[in-house]
Amino acid sequence: MAQARGSKSAAVRARLDHPVIDGDGHWLEPIPIFLDYLKDVAGQSVVDKFVKRAKDTTWYDLAPEERMRRRLHRPTWWGEPAGTLDRATAMIPRLFYERLDDFGIDYCLLYTSLGLFYIGNPDEEIRRAVSRAVNRMNADLFKPYAHRITPAAVVPVHTPQEAIEEATYAVQELGLKVVMIANHVRRPVPAFMREGAPLTEVRTYVDSLAFESAHDYDPFWQRCADLKVAVTAHSGSMGTHWRESVWSFTYNHIGHFANASHAFAKALILGGVTHRFPQLRFAMLEGGVGWACNLVTDLVGHWERRRRAAMESQTKPTNLDRQQLEQLFREYGGAQYEAKMGELFAAINTAEPFTSMEEATERAYRQPKFDDFAEVPVSSGDELRRHFAGSSSAARPTTR
């Protein structure tokens, strides 16, 4: 094995008394080699389709004013290292392996780069074929280095069944030890679908898999538990409505991994997944940890105010003492309030204008879902905080 060359990272590692594990080490798949695997998995027609889509230059082909008119966000550009040794390291498994000591890393969980661009592709043929080909290639090429590197399996999640099939194949057939999923699926809103319409012309919503999803993903979570693998989520949110700058990659990029992880983690908690599958561990990659601190604080704060018992004691409209409120209106509001007394009580709720205390209370109870925390069986905010910390983790921040 190549010896460390006196890098700063190696010097830091030498001072530590514990191993250093890279939780999200990416490599750059060599496309021509990948295409051989893709052909073996799905045939030449899918290779041709992949190449055609990969060569799409629509953004560059359009005039600047047309880009603005269509609001096409700028695709990723110049996102890979131009240092020759670093580029070769990212593309060659043996060199990647031999430089681990330079990086101060004892063990690496290896992640795809190519797969990130296709794991959420709406074309099922492309999505599933690319995932399978990447998994086969990564398992083959990094097998000689398994004692220090393990690739994460690319698992598409447009449906629970495709996720189950790929996770099972990757773990049981290829011997991979961790799965990587997209943490959401962009789906067309049923009420606004038009048969055959391009996805860009159909209103979509973000399905975070664990909460109000189009599918029941519990069978997939159960399969992951049975396979004894952690679920790592690696998706961004560039291209969503708040991240559609036509010109600035930086505007679209900053915070986009954190935003996607925030939504997924929130869905896992409020959807009860972490309680139904307490043995599963979830990791959210490349977003740092700041978003997770904010999320758990917000969840606890909302549990203290928005769970059913709290709302019934603190915010239920009919809890208001009408007689006392009327007295306060008269005493402190004067003639202006007294003249509108009946109208004030008919429109007492600012957030629900022109509803009385009784109407606002009764119509809430008539809804099939009332309690935002119905799937979160905790008895205190501190218990919720401990549960969150025990079920999920945020990987180290990166600059990708």
C-alpha cells in the first residue's frame, strides 16, 4: 500500500486514538466502463437512450432570453477537480484505495456520483438500469479493497417494490452493506395531470416517502431492517421552486442538500417510521448538522403546542370565556368595539376569518385527521428529542 506523503490529513490522523470513517466518500465513475455494465444489464437500446439524455444541451442551446422565459435552472458545471492526481484518484479504484492514508481515512463508505443524477429519473427504464449497472460496477471494481472500502448500493424508490428488489439484490447478490436512496420523489399532482404531458408542464409535488406518500413504504423499511442495512438518504433540492436560478449555480446549490434532508427527517418522525422500525438507522448526507438541530428544536416546540392534548388545552376556540371576553372588549375597546360586539364574535378567529368559536371548533373535530403527532408516541419533549437523536444522524458537511 502506498504510504502517506506527509499530508495535513495524515498528520491529523496520526494524533487520533480512534479510526476515521469517511461516511460519504464519492468517486467519479468512468463513463465508458459504466456503459459496458449498462449494456450488460439492459441492452444497447438503453445505452443509446442514456447517452442521448446525458448529451442533452438544452440549456446551452437556448438564447439567454429564452432561458429566462422558460426559467430553466442552470445545470451543474465545472463541478469536478481539475488537479490531475485528484481527478485520477476519484476515477481509479486502486489509486483511490492507495491514497486513503493521505486523506487520513481508515475506512470509506463509498458513494456514487453518476447514480445521484439518475436515481430520481422519472423514466423507470433508465432509473432502474442505471442503478443496477452502478451497483454491479462498484461491487466489482472495489471488491479487492473491501477491507477498507465498501460501496453504498444505489436504490431507486419511485415505488416500494422497485426499492425492495434492488436493495435485496445489492445486499444478497452483490454483498453490499449499506443502501443509498433518494429521499423524495417528485410526482404529478393527480388533479392536474394531463395524459402524455411532459413532466415540466405538469404540476408536481414532493413525496417524502414517509408522510402522506402515494405509496406505503413500510414494506421497504421492513426489508431494510431484515437485510440489516442502514438507510442513507442522498438527494438534493436544486430545481425546486426556491432553487431555480437561471444563471447562478451557487444560488441553487447552497443549502439544497440540507433542505432535502430536513424534509425527509421530518417525514420519518411525523409519519411514525422511526417508531414503527426502531431498529433502523437513517443517515442524511452532505447537509451538515445545523438543519438537524433546528428540526429537533422545532419538533419539540410544536409537540408542546400542536399535539392534540396541548391544542385542546391551549388553543381550542371554545375554551374562550365569552362573558369575560365581552367584558374586556367593552372595558378596553370602548364604543367602537361595543358597536361591533356581535360581529366580533362571529369573526373571532383571525386565521379562520368569519368563523365563530363554535364553528371553528366543530369543523376541526369533523376532520379525519386532527393530531399532527398521532404517529409520534412520546410522553415528553425530551423523549422526542432523544428518539430523534437515536434514529438519525447527519453526515459530515461537504462542499459538493
